[in-house]
Amino acid sequence: MTHTDADAARHYEKALDDLLFFREEVTAETGKALEASPRSAMGNVLRAYLGLLGTEAKDAAEAATAFGAYRRDAPVADVTPRERMHIEAVSRWLRGDMHGAGRVLAELVVAYPRDALALAVGHQIDFFTGNAVLLRDRVGGALSAWDEDDPHYGLLQGMYAFGLEEAGHYGQAERVGLEAVERNARDVWGIHAVVHAYEMQGRYEDGIRYLDARTDDWSDGNYLNVHNWWHYALYVLETGRTDGVLAVYDAAVHRDGSAGAAMELLDAASLLWRLYLAGTDTGDRWPALADAWARRHDGAYYAFNDVHAVMAYVGAGRVRDAERLIRDREAWLPAAGSGGPELSNVLMTAEIGLPVCRALVAYGQGRHADAVDLLLPLRHRLHTFGGSHAQRDALQKTLLEAALHAGRHDLARTLLSERVNLRPGCPYDRNARARLLPLLP
């Protein structure tokens, strides 16, 4: 803790704890640490990470300015090797190299496997880059170095459970996640891991019961509450209670006075898009959501967010806005790509983001065959632009629905066979299969 006095260290430790629990106080505690010790190496590192973890370009730009000022005033030679690796990781991410930052943090935890900040930030990078193997193994590789009595051990289990789920180990993910939450009832990331495990097994009623039993632990006072409400709405959607889905949307996912953060808006778009695919009337919700995206004036920063903005524009019938975003990203790519391969969003946009955005526009315009042609080559590579299996399933469903509408019945049969054999109890898959069967020879 170079250049960090005892008072600053106390605030830093509290901020780290807040980060692991996704508490909203993390920003204030980090600020107090820097008020006490403005040249604190880890205080400045943590503030920069916080500016990046929300995938918000404006916050990242502010973080880059503040961290640049710190770097000018505090030579790297003054800090420890461990702090130097954190400085390198955050510097790479601030330059747009998420993958490089993740690699540095992976090296760091080989030498320092009990660095909770390195594990937590690296875990989120693996999520943002859609790397299921690293989501599992980054934490799994460090976990045996931890004492089970350590107060943060359970929080590491919650991370590990999510990695296990994304890597396909659903039973183990459920077991480890449940144990994590038993250790810390308000471990919202651990709760999130359990609900992902239920989602991927098609156990929707179990998911509803689990979230209902723990509502007081996850439903407010943390940065993950909207996302966990989104999971709750997905469960309700599978039960066929569309009115219940819209009630959750209005109460907790997006409403007047919502913060308008990218992560909140993409959950809202993803939920409404599933209803759009089903032909459900959602009233005036699409226009309000499209307005919220438009107010952000986002540039090219994270392709995963762009795709969900296009969902909102298409859902609202504002195809011109969707096409304007696509043209903007097309114009941005040549110059951004010429700067070298380290800008993670270049490949995310070129290889996944833009073709998916074009497919969503095609679907909205009724050009279902075009949507199929755009999405089909990507369906096993969608993870490379980030998100979870559950989030990306909106795009897999778009491909399936496009195939049905385009008369690609053999393809639809194949896609449905894959889904039904993975999750035999999934109502959506059963209903889609029922729609398809009369069309097959």
C-alpha cells in the first residue's frame, strides 16, 4: 500500500469489501481513501477500475484523465512489483485493451493468488469478453490458496460458481453458489450465479422460488439488483405470464427516473426484445427505452451495448436511428483498427457487433432470410463480444425465429433439437417446436 496511510488503508479495505458485494458505497469509500492519501497507488488503481467496470465511455474517459494525472505525479519506480502490475493492467484497459488487462491480472494472481481485487476485476473482464473458460479457471486456479475461514472466501466461491455455470458445469455451479450465499446472504453475485445455473437447466420455477426466498438480500441497495430483477422476469416469461414480466419491467428494470446506465438499459432492451420476438404488445415501453438510449449519445466503446441500443431502436420502429448507429460504427472502424490490434472493441465490433446489428434491423424490417444469413455464421462465436449465455440467448432466439419466418424449416428443426436436448423442460423451446412440427414434411 505505497503512499497510503492507515486512515486511507481502512477506507480502501472498506471500498474493496463494497466492490465484492456490489455495494453502491464503493465510490464514496474510494474517494475517502484518496482524500486521506492522494498519491495512494492502490487507491488510484481502484478508482480507475471503478471508472471502467460500468462499460460507460464517459466514466472511462474521466478515469483516464485522473489516472494520467496520478501517473505524472507518482513515478512507477516508487511502487511495489504487485502494484506495478495493477498499474499496467488498468493502463491497458484505459487504452481499450481489455484482453491485455486480463492477461496482466492473470499473471498477477499466479504470484499473488490472494489478491481479491485482481481476481474480481479479472473476473469481470472475462465476463465482458465472454471467456467462459477463464471465468472458471481464473478464480479456480487461485481458490486453493485461500483459507476457507477468510471473510472473502465465500465471495470468491460466488465468482467461481458463475464461471462454472458459464463453462457448462451446472450442477457444480449450483452447489458452489448455494454454499457461497450461505456464507454471505447478501452476496448478490453468488445469488446471480445460482439463478444462472437454474436458467441454463430450464428450472424456472426453482429460480422463482429461490429469488422469492431471498428478495431482501438482492433486490435493492446494490449495483446488481436490476440485473437480478431481469433474471426474475426471464423466469416469469417462461411461465407464460406476460403481464408479470411487464410488471417487473416497470417496477424494477426500467421506469421513469431510472439511472439510464448502459447495463440497466441493455437488460431492458434484452427483455423487451424477447417479448418482441413473441409478438407481444408492450405498449409505449419501446419508445421510452429508445429515447433513453438516444440521450446517452454513445460513441463506439463496447459493441455489446451497441447491439442492445439497436434492439431498442428497432423495437420502437426507429430504424433510421439503428442504421445511423451502424453507419457511425462502420466509419469508426478503419481509423480505430489502424491503431493496432490492442483495442478490444475493434474486433468485437467488426466481427460480431456490426453483423448482429444489421441482422436485428433486417428482422425488424421483415427480411428474415437476411437475418438468418447474418446470424447463422456467428452463432458459435457470439460469446467473443461479451455477456453471458443467458444474455446472448436473445440473439439465438432471434436466429431461430428468423429461420421459422423465412421458411428455413430444416435449420429451425436443427436449432430446436439442440435447445430441446439441452433443456427439455424449457417452455419456449416446446412451444417453438409445436409451431414448427406442422410445417415439416
